[in-house]
Amino acid sequence: MAIDPRLELQTFLFLLYHRLITESQPPDQAIGGFLRKCKVRGGARGFLASASFALLRKRVRLRILWLGKGDFSHSSPTEEAACAIWRWFREDMANPIEECMASTRAVLGEAASMSPKYHVEFDADQLMNRVHEFAERVFEGTAESGLNPELRRAARYSISPEILSRWWERFGEEEAALLAESMTSKTPLDIRANEHLASTEKVLMALNEEGLEAMPSRFSPDGIRLEKKAALQHLEMTKAGWIEVQDEGSQLVCHALEPKSGWRVLDACAGGGGKTVHLGSMLAKDGQVYAHDIDASRLESVAKRVIHAQLENVRTLDPGTGDRHGPYDAVLIDAPCLGLGRLRRDPTLNWQGPIAERLDEATHAQRQCLNEYSKLVKPGGVLVYATCSIEPEETSEMIEWFLRDNPEFRRSELPATFQKPSFNPADGGEVSEVTLLPHIHETDGFYIARLEKVPD
């Protein structure tokens, strides 16, 4: 006998959330793998993806109310997932209390029957007892009453207490609160026009003809923003290579480099190749872009993206061979980092271990990248350093360290794209570095610095 489709979806949500909090995969990959395994299609696929992200965004708050602390070192995934599904029924679905309990029991019962297939074994009755305990503490107010101010603040924004403490100290209460709020809000959909094939104006017109509410990006010259999510993969313009999904902050990294006609450019930490393809589009046939990464597996998607964008000026290099084609007119170092600027897109960054330890590892890698790849910039050439982080150790302090040890480099003014009040310092002086913040610039958090190697 077939089960109620709504109950099936709700059960899949429980199982998916359980998978997300027990696996180390990035959430988008884990969600995609789960949905393929379940053979979920259409609107159900979008529902499960958005609902599971909503649960992840609220995970810190859930755990603090459940355990009275923000510690993620010890976890009972099935208990947490059971409490999360109850909270979802209560807060997101706004169901009456009795219905929440009945719905949660039905989901757990169905999930228990499916456990052999999804490797999640538990006692549904025992889990419901924990849900009842949690619900009582929430309704009686005892879940929050014993929290210290830091935990209460973390529960309010559902962001790690350690991260919030850093922001409160650095930005002050008012701005830190705005930043925290922006990091837990839904993100718009940013795309970039591949102007090698179609102008931004042409793409905008085509999107609006499709009934999508598209508008030019606030800063990026070839950026477009869609306030609502859309199934872009089905559009002819997507199949034709006219557009790429790319956050506006990421787009601005390439505009900071501003490649000139005839330049040879190295994307030193290319990863999946989003910025590589953007640079290739900016140079079209009049310049060469080289994609390099120390991890060859991260470059596997670059070739496909280059073919899709119909670019002939991009070449992928084997790890450790970037120096064979230098020196370059420009080098982009999109350095490995904590990634906290992407917190609104990846809530799992909240619980990946103590920040001090993660910073030590990240800053060590960043220094290595700067030392190694800066040598490949020709005299008079450009070096752009970028991170999807807003932490000073990885951003402004890293550049200060580099310039102290490398006098052959100096700060260089960012291009006209950045000569706007939102980027200019109070004194109106030269802008050679910017920190993008979601509550101010409506992008992911990014740091971008432009340097020049002193000509011979």
C-alpha cells in the first residue's frame, strides 16, 4: 500500500537532514547524492533541497536549545534529527502542537521501516520521548532561561558563539548584528553573462522574456541578479553557454584583475574553474588563461565548462607546472581559507572545529600560495589576492605581512568598477583592497586586494 506522498516527503527530509549532519560532504553535494538515490524529481526535489538548507541554517539554535550549549564535538544524530523535524513542523509549517507530535511520530515510524535501505537504525518510540522532552522545555521557556548571553545571542542568530564573538569584537554590536542577520538569510541567485557569446543586455532581455525577474547586478558589469530561484538548466540560453551561475562577489574578483588585451593570466588556485572561465570570457580570443591547482581532481570540471562557454583561450595545467609558462602579466590567487564569507550558503561552516586551529592551517596555506605564485608575476604585472573570508588574519593582515617581506610589490588601485561610495574609504583615497560584506554589498563575504610588481 502506497504511503501518503506528503509523509514520504517529510520522511525523506528527516533522512536527508540526518545524512547532512553525519557526513563531511559539502551540503549541495550531499543533497544531490541523496536526491538521486531516492529518485526524487520535479518540485519535490526543490522542496527537499530548500527545506534541508533551512534546517541546517537553524542547526546552531536547535542544538543550543536542545543541549544548552553550542558544542558540536558530541552528537546524537537521530535525536537531533527527530527534534529538528518536530521544530520544522512547529515553526516552518506553523502546525498546532498536537499535529506536530502526530506528524513527527508518523515520520519516525516510516523512517524506521525504511532504515535498512538508508542505514539509519533507531527506536521510534524512544526518539519520540526525547522529542516530547525537548518540546516541553521549549514551551515552558526553560530551554532558553539558563543560557548565558553568548549562547542566547548564538541561538538568536543560529551562528556559532565563537564566530559571533569575533564579529562583535571587530564590528561592534550594531553592525555585527546586521552581518549575522545577513549570514542566515536566503541568498539571491546571481548569474554572469558570458559576453564572449552574448552581451549582458541581451541576456537580461532574454531572461525577462522568459518571465524571470532579472536585473543588472549592483556592481559587476556582466552580472545579473534573479530575486527568485529558477530552473536555469532548462533554458536555451543556458544550453548555449550564455550564462554561468556565479555570486557577484566572485565576479568582482575577476574585475579586480581587469585583464588587458594580449595578457597571459594564471589562475593559480582555480578549483572548479568559475573564475577561470570568467577571465577567459573577458579576454575572449585576445589573451591566454592558465588554470592551475595543486589538486588535479578539483580541475576536472574546468574542461567541460570551457567547452560549454565556447572558449579557445583557456589551458589547464598539471599540478606544480604553473612556473613552466611564466612569467605572467597577471596572477590570481583565490586562496584557500575558512570560507566564512559563504556562511549563508554553507551553514556547515559553523561546526567544522575551533577557529584558531582552522586559521593556523588556512594562513599557512595562504602564505605558501603568496610566496610561490607571486614569483610568477612579471615586472610591472598584477597580483590579485582574494579569499571568500572576512577574517582579518586571512585578509588585510595577510597582505600587510606579504608586503613587508616582498618590497618588490606595492599596492595598486582597483579598477573603475570599485570606484564607488560603497568601496571608497572615508577620506576618498586610493582603493587597493575591499572587503565585501553581505549586509552592505549584498554579496557573499569576500576580500580582494590588488598589487603590482614594481617594474625593472
